Amino acid sequence: MRWLSACCLPAALTFTGLICQVVCLETVTGIYGETLEIPCNKGAIKAEDILLTKWKYDKGEGVPGDLLVKNGLNVSVSATDDYKGRVSMADNFSLLLSDATLSDQRKFTCMLVLRNDLTEHPVNVLIHKSPADLEINDKAEELEIAKSTKLGTCVAKDSNPAADIIWLKNNKPLVADGKGISIQSSVAVDPVTRLSTTTSTLVYSAEKGDAEALFTCSTRHVAGSELVSPPVTFNITYSTENIDLKIIATEPLVEGADVTLKCAADGNPAPTSFFFHLKENLVKVENADTYTIVNVSRDTTGEYKCSLIDDPTMEASKEITVNYLDINLTPSGTIIRNVGEPLPVNLQIDSSGVPKVSWMKDQVKLDKEPSLTNVAYSHAGVYECDVTMGLLSQKAAFELVVQGSPVVKQLSQELSENGLHQILICKAEGFPKPTVTWSINGTLLSESPFINGKIAQTIAVVPAANLTVSCSVANEFGSDTSAINVSSLNWEVKVNKQDQSDNDQTKLVVGVVVGLLVAIAVIGLAYWVYTKKSKQGSWKTGERENGSSEEEKKLEEKVEENSQKAEV
């Protein structure tokens, strides 16, 4: 219950000499269907000063109606109409009115009889009621873009005063603008209950973004909190404005693959049938938006279109490119050429784009395409070309075998690490594999693998004197020989010792001279003893005085051996 102050009205009351008083009119608001308490003078007069209390009401047109009277402790109800059984009095003299209705919106007066006075306190009563519910009825089945359509009707039933309805989209109020938004409201009053039902109709011009929009209506009544209707959504229809052709295929699209054309339109409801323009052919597809081209070839490359059946001017197009890469390498396989002959290399490429070409020889990358105008043994090997274009690649290869009479490319010598051998190295080229022979016996140390017509053989020798050594190579096409001067190992030792210090050389010369003198002395002494014995006749009977020829020969060999040692 609410108490509202109203204007104060001066009234002169004459009752057996009572003085003139000012009566103040108040307003009390009650809730429909609940008990309403109407105050009497708000306790301004003490209870012990009150002799009698009486409540009455205005029936209309100035006709009063009695409700109840309290005299002392006794309360008697005098109401005989609609208020019978609905009125009672509180301890503070307020009137209690149960089950309030809109018919209770009138003036009620509390009259107090005092010992020396009589006062009246009129109170105006208002009854409020919130709407019973709030809902959107008569909803449109769909909304068409840019077309004003009755979206629905929001109804707020049985309220007092009549409800004010607000329309909202996504919780934001819609305001009538005379263009895309129009709101019309009306109020109907029930003749029995006198409650008001408010009806609000929204005419709306939809947009594409309204496809998922939530529409509601609400009211904030003076008698309660805000009410909001359950949200509603609408199917937004519109004609096709954009059309797009999509190409669905594996990347890169190559010959033999399949490609699918998909036509997508943004209309709602979306189109379900299309024309597909396949170069010179026109194909109609119903209840589907795709068309598949199987086993494409390079001739499939070109422009493709799709369009609406009901509006052929609404079309979209895309280019389809079928990628292909073909190469032809001449020569191919294994090619045999004689040394000095030309070998033209020709790589032909047929592709849908610009390819990249790289060359390798025996797994080693080349800077450019090989030029074999005058083949040599060094040109022998496996040549491979790799042609790429995007994700496509092709490879081709050939093997070049160069044959001819072998040639010794290099013959060299070096001293072994231990200084006991001369190392001779013979390097040659030729095909088929040539045989290698030496003019001196030696120990074979190694022979390299025969690759691309090249071979190298290494031997170790111990020459007793300076000599010329030759290396010869030969196969079915011919032969070749190369020679090198090889010094004796002794000379080599002397040469290797020349870079010692002068002191070491002096010691070596002195040692050699002393050795020679000692050897000569020993030999002379031995010869003198031998001669003396021979002259003294030391032979046995029957033997020759001068000794046998065999013994003389042995002695000469011994002397010769010692002489050689002395030279060393």
C-alpha cells in the first residue's frame, strides 16, 4: 500500500458551533487483489480523545455510503453492498479493505467524533495491477529484406493503468522512424474488471543481419518490475545478390585427376539449381550445386562459369589450369663414344608453366647443361636432369662411356717414408680398362678403382743403380708408354743427407778415409803373408808349389769383395 499526498482543500464545516477546519485529501495506492489499508488521520489524534470513529465512502454523484462504526471497543459493520464482508478496522482506526478491485478507486472518509470537535479525513484510493503476462502473437512466418512486414503483435493483458510496450532487437529498443520501423499501439478495457489490455504491433523492414536477431517486447509497470516476453527469431529471406564459383581439386591439378565445380549463392532460401558453362557446353544441374569433370587433360584448361537458372545474368566464372610437365632427353640410356667424338645433348620440355632445370653428373651438381662437343675420358659418367614446375617434377638420365686408346697421364716417383723404397705412381686414362705393365720388377702397393676411364697403379722398387723406368698401358684400341729416370737408392740416401750440417759432413768424410786406409793395410798384410808362405814351400808333397788355380780364384774374389766394401 502506498500513501500519496494530495492537495489540501479548505472546507468550512458548521456543526453545533464547532470551529472551521481545514481538511487535507490524501491518496493511497493499493495492489489489485490484495488487502488495502486506508489510514485515518495517521495517528495525529490520540485514541483516548476519540469518542466515535466512522468510515464511509463516496458512491458517486455525492451520495455517501456507510461502511462501519467503532464506538469504544465495539465495531459494527454497516455496509450492505459490495463492501459487506470485505471491510474491517485496525487498532489504529485504519480501514482494512480486502481483495481490492478497480471499483475501489474512489474516496473514502474517516470521521472522528471528539469531545469538543468533529473531524473528517478523506482519502483517495487508486488500485494498480501489473500485466498478467507479456507475449508476442501473430508472428510472421518469414521476413523479406527491405520489405515492410508485420513482425508480430505484443500483448500486455489485464493491467492498470494500461501498460506501455517497448519493442527490442537484441535487447536494444526499436524506435519508430516512419521508414523501416513502424509501431502501432491500442488499449482495450474489460467492461467487467475494468482492467486494460495493451496491444502493440511492429511493422519491420528486415536486414541480412536479422537472420539471427532476437526480438522481444517489454514493459515496466508502475506496480511491479519489468516484464520481458520470450524472444522470437525469424527466417530472413532475400534474393540472390552474390554468386561464386569454387574449384575443388587436389593441388596441383594434373592430367587424369577430377575437378569439381561448386556454385554458391547467398540468397535465402538458397538456389538449388544452376547452369554450368563448360566452355562450349551448357549443363543444367537441378537440386544440386556441384558438377564434376572427371579425368581432366591439358585441353580442360580454360574459363568456366555458373549462373542462376531463373536469372542467367547472375553468373560467376573461374579459370581452370591443368598442370602438365613432359620432358624428352636425347640421348638416353647408355651411350658409348670414342675420345674426341661429339655428343649433342638435347632436352625438350613441354609444360603448362615455366619450369626449372638442374643437372647432375655422378651425383654432383653442375652449373649448367653439359656441353660434350669433344668428349674426353673425364666426361664419362651418369648425367641426370631434374625438371620441376611447382609440385610437378620429371627426371631423365643417360650414361656416357668414353672409349679409346689408353694414355699415360702422369708418371711420378717419391721416396717411401722409411727411406728403403722408391714409390712409382702411374696414372692413365682409357676404356676398356687398360692393363698396366712396368719395365722393372717391383712390389704392387695399390691400384685405384677403374672409374670413368681412369686408373692409377703404385709400385715399390729398390734400384741398385740409376736407371730409366717405363710404365705401359694397353687395351684393345692401342697402347701408350711413359718413362721416368729413377736414381739408385744409395744416391738417394746421399741426396737426402746433403742437407745435414757441415760438421756432420766433415765427420763422414774423415770416417770414410780412415776406413779405406785400414782396409788397404789389411789387404796388403794378407797378401804379404800369403806370398811368404808360398815361397817357403809350405805345401805338402805332391802339391803344386804355387797353389791351385781354384784357391787363387777364391782369393781374387775375396779381394774384390773387400774392395767393394771399401768403396762404400
